[in-house]
Amino acid sequence: MMSSDKRKADGPQNGSLVKRSKNDEPSNALAVTPSQGQAQGAVVRTIKRTSDLQAPIMLLEGQQAEVLSVKFSPDGRRLASGGADRMIYLWDAHGECKNYGTLSGHTGAILEVQWSSSGQNIFSASTDKTLGIWDATTGERIKKLKGHTEYINTCAATRRGQDMIVSGSDDGSVKIWDPREKHPVVDLEGKWPVTSVSFGRDEGIVYTGGIDNMIQAWDLRKKEVIYRLAGHLDTVTGLRTSPDGSHLLSTAMDNTCRVWDIKPFSPSPTRLMKILEGAPHGFEKNLLRPCWSPDGDFVACGSGDRSVVVWDWASGRIVYKLPGHKGVVNEVDWAQNVIASGSNDRTVFLGEVNVEEVK
């Protein structure tokens, strides 16, 4: 169900990767050795291993349809993936990356998965108009939350404290759920289908994006929009709050990712910090979802050109363009030094990155 096939490297095409076993090299390092026409025995460059994956790039196979969502657990040691085959797959995110569980119960495609802040539960949004709450250890569905009347495109969870879930749907509504309750605790009605949601640093604020090209910041206490982030020229498909809660990352079908200042008092009237280009959506118009690096210095997004693009967001510079997938890359997530990507090609890649070499 899983293999350790490597992506094709961007390095020397005539070189080969071999493990170094000499005592003067780290045991987890790889060396690129020369091929014909170069001095034998010489080392062109050494690639430092930055994770405990069995290989620098791991290919996870087994899903029967497009992979639409991938998320690391809070500790970065597990991965959940979901997609059009209506199943959630659980993987080790280290070593051999074994598939240790599958969760079934949804009757429609799973458009997004999330972990609870404790890592004990998984939340899922589906085209069957329900949210699922799952026990990440036993695989049992704890609760099926009903309330939306159309496809649920997206969900997000609080990152600390009491677990809360926000969901956005084609019915135009945004609902806040307490997993202990049967019905939503807050109901926000909008005019347009909602395709992306994210909690702010303060769990009292939720950001939503949809087919009106606008990002809205909702005050959950007042149940009203307190400001809007305008600039995208097409449907907003993904929103992610930065690790420190000071910035919001968005991606849209206008082929841009944008970084916004969401601190309470922003010096910029538009709050727009940076526009990032290089990850086109493609004709499929899927709901592509971006992510932040753990330190908040880099952002990544999948692309319609089958690659994963990584930017140093402050400079706008593309530092990696990772190949390997054979279809649209729908979602990426980042834990420690590993990026996960899920694609229309029905596979998930886990790949090491070393951002220290591009800083």
C-alpha cells in the first residue's frame, strides 16, 4: 500500500545517490557521486538528511480516487488524508510511513480533514453535507454533525484550548461547532458559497473565503463581519493562519497566493503584505489549499502544473518547486522538515526539505 519511491531530483542528472558510510560523514547523509567523465571517488555535494523518513521522499499509495486533503497531526508524527473515495487514511509520518488505519462512514467525497489540537480526534468535511468527528486511535466515528443543506467544502479547528470546529458550505453559511454538542453553537449566514475557513489567533475571530473573491473576518461574539480583505480576482480556495497568528495566507483561482496582516492594528489599510505567483490553478478548478512552514518564514501551495511551490514569503522568492505528482496537487501541509502533498493522481508524497540551505 506504500512504497518508498523517490521523486526525480533536480540535481545532477548523471549522478547517483548513495549512502555515505564513512565515519567522518553523518550516518544520515547522502552523497551525490560523479558519473562518467568525472574523477571517480570524488563527492560533488552532500545532502544532509533532515527527517527520520526511511528515504528523503516517500510515496504513499492506496487511495482509490483523488486525494483532496492531507494534514499532519499536531506532533507531526502522523498524517491523515481524505478524498473522493470517501475514506480517511491514517499514516505514520516517519520511518516506512505505514498505513495504520482507514476510517469509513461518509457517503460523499471528503473535501477537507483536520486534527484536533490534542491529536486525539479527526474532523472531516464532506459532500454528504455532514461533518464527521472520529477517534484517531480506534477509528470510530464519534459523531455525525448535521446542519448544512449543501456540500461542506471546508472545515478548520482551534489550535489550543477547547476544541471548536468551523465549517463552510455551498449553502452560504458558516457554522461553529462544539464537538460536545449536537447542533452548531454559532450560525453565520452569507450570500455566497463558502470554500475556505480558518480560525484566527483569537478563537473569537474566523476568516472565510468564497466565490465572491472576498475574505471576511467575522467576530463570533457579535456575529458580524468586522473587516474584509479585498484583492483576489477569483474564488478563494484556501486560508491558513500563520503559526504566530499574525498573518493569514490565502490562495485563489486567480493563480495567486497572498499574505495578509491580521494583527489587531495593521499599519496597512488593505492589510495586504505580499502577492506570490508561480502556482497556477489549472483548468480543473479544484480547491487548492496552502500551508505555512512551522517557523512561519515560508509558505507552500500545490499547483495545477503538478508541482509543489515553496516561497520565502517576505521576499516573494520561490525557493523550491517540487516535482513528482502526475496530477493537480490539491493540498500541502508542513511539519518539522517534511512537506506532505495530496494529488488527483491518487497519491501522497512526503518529502524532506532543508530550509536552512535557502535562507
